[in-house]
Amino acid sequence: MDKIWLKSYPPGVPAEIDPTRYSSVAELLEEAFREHRDKPAFVCMGKVISYGELDALSRKLAAWFQSKGLARGARIAIMMPNVLQYPVAIAAILRAGYVVVNVNPLYTPRELEHQLKDSGAEAIILLENFAVTLQAIVRNTAVKHIVVAAMGDLMGVKGTVVDFVVRRVKKMVPAWSLAGHVKFNAAIAEGERQSFRPVEQGPDDVAFLQYTGGTTGVAKGATLLHRNLIANVLQSEVWLNPVRANRTDIDQFITVVALPLYHVFALTVCGLLTIRTGGLGVLIPNPRDIPGMVKALQGYAITTIPAVNTLYNALLNSPDFHKLDFSKLIAANGGGMAVQEAVAKRWFEHTETPIIEGYGLSETSPCVTCNPVTVTEYSGTIGLPLPSTEVSIRDDEGNEMPLGQAGEICIRGPQVMAGYWNRPEETAKVMTPDGFFKSGDVGFMNEHGFVKIVDRKKDMILVSGFNVYPNEIEDVVAKLPGVFEVAAVGVPDQHSGEAVKLFVVKKDEALTDADILAYCKQQLTGYKRPKIVEFRTELPKSNVGKILRRELRDGRA
């Protein structure tokens, strides 16, 4: 297919990027450390570390790991929320020639054990709050080196107070015992006495094992090479060019890092892109605490905020939202799940900056498509393929679909993973002979090159032979005043095979199921209308706030 999407690119966005610009992510980091030494790099709970400090701390931690005799390419897990130790750990592991295995700190022992065993991780850096989880399963893994961090480690005198509050007042650290562990600050101090040996790394070396959500069976590690991440950082950077170029009034771009850095969207767009462009990342350890998050962001002229629909919605509903400074906001990136029109419209009204919806997956480092940063209207699309990226819409036989017709979204580009870690048969299932990755998402492309997702293949509801896509139903119901959150799933029905069931969290207590059904009757054709409404106080979500329809459908939540 002719790359029709290029005609829709805003001025200033190139058709291609050069993924060979850096040989490794470590080289990209070291360039930023040199060029932005004195600038603040990250701030957490009021404590700032500069690029120079990030350089020094990560070099010491890298030297400590090397002194333990870990071979080049060894996997090291990180199990922390967004704290200052996270960027230090990532930079240390990559600079020392190792592979980062990002781990969700809220994992159960069973989930953690699977990931550590599957990746073959030999070392782990984790926050003490989650040490009890590791304690339960560490003997079943290959982990030999354990570095335990505390919230206040890099905060100087203030850190002592922070640790006291976390441990004694809030009681957030369950009792734990891990033989032979080393404290984070002790590893840094010991590393200072060791010599760091720079490692020659190439674009085809593995940088990250990024485990995919596990919503499709067993969690698999997407093998992301250095060139995959470099490509996606550069793609994301040039995509922002049209709104960054003329902002001479902004001396440093400030990004809200509320999405967890162990998630690939945050890793690339909040972490690596922030460092690459010499920005300041405001780390939010607990994005579920909206009042705490709003307080942490006060006083910063926010320039970019990558988030998911549920986080934008929660912020808009916060009584203190008006206290935030969006006067220099250039982009609000929406990803991870569909952005609902009702949320997008309210966000634009309040900030005068649109939510730029994009799309990506762990397997694509993650960004694949994005709406132009120059748009002002909600389009309901996931935008255009990024520079150097091809999107092909295909049927189950692999034939390309005509424009406007739905099929599986398939992706080819320098950001596409090398495969699933140690699972060649799983890799073969998702790669086409001509090198496209099959996303498992259903969508179509319009005549201007914009892609519209209609849903995940697996979430589709079949009512009397008609395909019903939950995103559409949820988007409609979310516009009803009184609805805070909604999820649509298919449930067995003796007449139609499946029927649509809604799970709704109320914003207005007076809302009834009769109100919702009457509204849907006005908005949706017969087979799409929900038959059942169940009210909940909350909906099950992944750690980036994506609503887990499968858990609702399977009755596990």
C-alpha cells in the first residue's frame, strides 16, 4: 500500500527517522548526562536529582553490579514504583551491559515467580515495601543478588523522615527477611570504590524484557533491542516537533511521570524521551492517590502529560484540578486504552490542549500511531503511523483489506520487537512472512491514513451473528451524565448467543439502570443495546488504569 498517511503529516515531521543514530540506549543516556549536567532530571516528593547526579549514581551502581561477576547480557529485574531510584537503576543496568526486566511491584508471589524464572533474572532491585513478595518465592528462582531500596534513600536528611512515615506511621512495609541482601545506598557506596568498565554495545543487543500484561494467558517477555527503544524515542521526539519548535519561552520541558515506569508507555515517553530531550520528569509514586498527585504537581508549569483515559478522568473530577498550571502544556498523550470523547472534550475545555490519542503495544516499544499534535478536535482515531512505521490492515488469511474495511492491525517498523523471550513458537504466531507484527487488534484505515480501532479480537461480542465492539458501547454510555466509569462485556444469552452487559460506577447516586437502558435505546441500534446493567463501586484495572474486561466477563471481579 502506498503510504497515504504521509500526506496527513503536519509540517516539520519527517517521513523517516534514523534508528542508527545511537549504537545503544546507554550512548543516548550518556550524551544527555554530558549535555545537561546541571539541569534537574527527576524530582520525587520535592527532592531533585540533576543529570550530573544521575550520571554519577548510575555509574556507581553499574560498577557494583559488574563487581559481582555478572556476565554481559545478564537479566536484572526492577520492582519499584516511580521513585528516584528507578531512573538510576535503569541507567546503571544498561550502562553495565545488562538487560532490564521491568516488574510490576503489585505482583503476587505467583506472578513474580513466573517472571523471574521465565527471564532468568540473576539480580533484582526492589523497594522494601514489596520485599515480602520476593521472600515468598526467591528460593525458586536464579536470583543471587538482591538490592533493597527504601523510599527515602536518595533524599538526604528528609529521607529519614520519609522512611519513618512509610514504615512506622503508614505501616506500608510488611516485615520481611531476605538473606544476603544489600541496601541500595550501600551498593552505591561500595560501587564508588569499584571501577566501572564501559561496555561496547550494539543495536542488536537486548535492552529490555517487557512482559506483556498477561491478559492473553501467560505473560510473555517482549524482547526489546537497543535499536527498538532508540527508534521509538526518536519517533516520539520528532512527532512532538510541530509544538515544541516554536516554544522558545520554555527553557525546560516538564513531564508528568504518573504512569508507572515499569510500563512500556511510561518507560519510553516519560523516561527515555525526557532524558533524551533534557527534560524534567516529575515522578508520582502512587497515581491512585489523586489529591497527593495534584499536590505534587503544584508549582510546575507542566508541558507534557502522558496518561490513560481513567487518569485524565480522575484528574478532571478532582476538586483541586484548577490549581494545576497548564499554561505551557503542549501535549497530553493518551494511550493504553481508548480515550473517551466525553473525557477528551472536558480536558480540552479545561486546558485548551487536546488529548493526542496514540496506540502502541509492549511488542512495539510501544508507539505505533499517534494523532498529529496540531489537532484540536477529538477524532476517535488512534492517528497516523509514526515515521518509519508501516501499518497494514489484514484479514485472517493475510490479505490486505481495502481502505475503510476492518481487519487485524499489522505493524512493521524499527520499533517492533525481536520476538518473545525464549518462545519461538509464540513469536511465529504473531509475525507475518513479510515481517509485520500481528497486533490482535481490529481496526481500519481511512483515506487520509488515520487508523480507527474497533476492538481487540478477543473482546468482541457476538450478538445474533452481529459483531459488537465494547469500545463503542462504553464511549456512548460514558457521555451520560451520572456515569463515572463503564465497561461492556459479552455474557451468554439463550436467544442471541451473547448479550451486552454493562458494569457501571456512578458519579450521581440517583442514576438507575432504567436511565442507562433508556439512553442506550436512543443511541444504539437494537443488537448493540445492553441487556443487563450492574453497578459497582469500582472496576478492576491493570496497573496503568486499563479496565480489565476479561476479569468482569469471567466473573473474577
